[in-house]
Amino acid sequence: MSLRSRLFGPKPVPDEGKGYSQASFKSGKALAYFSSDVTDAAKCRRMYEQGGLVGEAIDAYPLFVFTNGYVLQGDDETLTDSVQEFLDAVDIETLGHQLIVDALIMPNGRAYAEIVWNRLGAGITKMVYRPAETFKEILDDRGNVIQYVQTVTRNNTTITVELEPKNIFVLDLHAPLVKRAFKEIEIDLAIADSTATSIQRHGYPRYHVKLGQPGENVGRQALMDHGKEFENLKPNMEWTTTQDVTIDNIDTQGVAQTDAYTNWSTQRVSCALGVPEEMLGLGRGSTEATAKVRLDTFYDKIGSFQSRFARAMGNQIFDVLTGRPGAVWMAFNDVSPDDNVKKAEYIAKIASIYPADPWLVMTPTWVQEYLDIEIAEDDPDNPLNKVDEPVPPPTPPIIIAPPKDQLQPEEMPLGGVK
């Protein structure tokens, strides 16, 4: 190494007009936020269970799915009644709530329930909820599920159970909301934690106690002895000091602008989870029209989830229970209170086209099906139960013959004798 290098270090490399030696940002490079996939199902579960905002938003989906109930439809009343008895036995409202929640919070977007068969293995007796984070799918070369492996821990003992696909009911709504909102949830939790810490730190007044006169040399022991008098402060305490002691409040403003940060993070979480802010008790600055648009969009999303849930139940459960695919299907009642009003207005407009005959374009039966109105067979108002009263035969007209002396010559009887 040369003497110059020892004294002044290595010779600097010319910049050649490139600016900074290392670029602080490269265009087109993905940020570190999305560099890895979210696969921690247990953490997603904790986000739902321990995050009040997240849990409330996720619970809104199953609550609205079942809020207006459902009906079973089919041509065979006996099969429909048997399926309804099965759903009542498994408590489908509670089971459905658990399955929808798991489908929304799990990273793979799937929920599982174990199907219990009878001893012959030919009929389903019940369905049992199983936590989705305990399942692992075993796939073949083409990506099809050939086996499910459930791993649970009980009394510090790990138990592994292998289950065939026919023994597992799978609900996939194709909407892993917690996975989508994972980063927004972490940011919201960080802001909430830092805000709470700041309030705890600055919520209580802090004082600057000055001892002595400017330029006076106060000993360390005197400062420590005097400071001990202010260690255990209480809101109702007052001090009496000499003129060389000054007490200034240095934390009069508290914590400012906390609303701006919390509102910003809350809006992002609400948007990522697809739930209107009004349903979470927020909706700051929104008008009634804006809130209605958000709710209508949410209702449409709920309707889509209802269809997916009903289709999964029909394909995996109902078809096995009845032995006749498509014989019984589940139909949820509309969750939007305005849809029936819009349907009624639509029917009224069609009927007004021909006021003289409002049923010229549509029939009462079509209107009932369009409005999802089903009249029981034993209902006295059911048109099918009304029997037309028999119409008596017409009474023949009474003909009275005129007297014989009033008959005309052409009406004279044969023989010319009156």
C-alpha cells in the first residue's frame, strides 16, 4: 500500500455525473410489503379473535347471510322436509356462521366441516365444525385433493388424523379477506398501539422544576433531594417553595392529531375488508346517498356469498341426503330491504301498460314467483283451493199457446175444424 493510501485513504472514484452512489428507489421493484405470501393461518385467526375492528367486520358477513333466513325448494315435499330436519339437527345457522368466518379469515380461503356417515356409510347423519387452521391438503400431480390431514394438540400431545375427501365438507367463498387486508391490519394495530402509548405518556402533565438562580451552582445532592419531593405527584397536590424554585408545565398540549391517523388507518382496514364504515359505527362526513350506495354494494356481495354457500350445501350434502341430485336446493331470502320495493314498482309499471287488462303481459303466478311469494297449499286464499260453484242449468222458456178462437186460417188444424 502506498504512503498516500495510508495517509489519506483510497483514491475516491469519480462520480461521472450519476448523482448518489446508491439509488434510494428503483422503479419497477416490488416493495418489501408484498415480498412474501401470507401463510400463517394461526396469526390470521388471532387477528380476527383479538382485533375488535377486524372481528366486527368479518362477523358482519355471516350475520347478513342468515339475517332474513332461507327456504328449501323442491318438487318432492317429503325430501324437502327430511333435508330441513337435517339442517335443524346440525343447527345450520351456527355452523354456517363458523364456516363463513373461517372461509374469510384463512389464507387459503377455505372452511371445513367433518361429514359423519351412518354405520353402512350410505347416509349422512350430521356435520361437525372443524377449525380450518388444523387442516392440510394433500394434492396429486394435477392439483386435486386426494387427502386431508388434520393436526391437533391436546394435553401437550399432537394428534394427526387422515381423512378422505368424501368425509370433509369444504366451503370456498374465494374471498380471503384477512389475507388481503393483512398489511392494513398490521398498520392499524401499530397506530393504535403507538397512540395509546403516547396518550399514556403525555396524558399526565409533566413539570420542569428549576432550582436556584441563573448562574448559581447547585450541587447534585441538592438537586436529587429536591427532586424526590416531586416523584409521587397527584392531581390535587400543591407546592409551597421559595423564590429560587420555578415549576413550569412542559406538556400542556397533550397528544395532537390522533384522529387523523386513526381515521386514515380505519378507512383502509374497512375498505380492505369490504365492509361499509357505517356498519362499524363510523361513516364520517358521508351523506345519506353515499351511505346507501355503500350498503347496496355490500348487499350485492352478500347475495353472491349466499349463492355460493347454497351451491356448496346442495352439491356436497343435499344431493347425498336425497339421492337425487338437484331435487332440493337452498334459497336465501333477499337481504336488501329495497329489492322487493323495486320489484313491486317494476310490476306496477308493466301492469300500467294496459290498464284495461293488467294481466295481459304477465300472470299472477309469474308475479308470485318473481316476488318469491309462496302460498301454502292449505291456505284458503290459495287460488288452487278455490272450487267454482256449480252453475245451475238454464231454465227453459215458458211458451203459452193462444186460445183456439184467435188462431188465423193458416194456423187452423188439419181438417178445417176449429
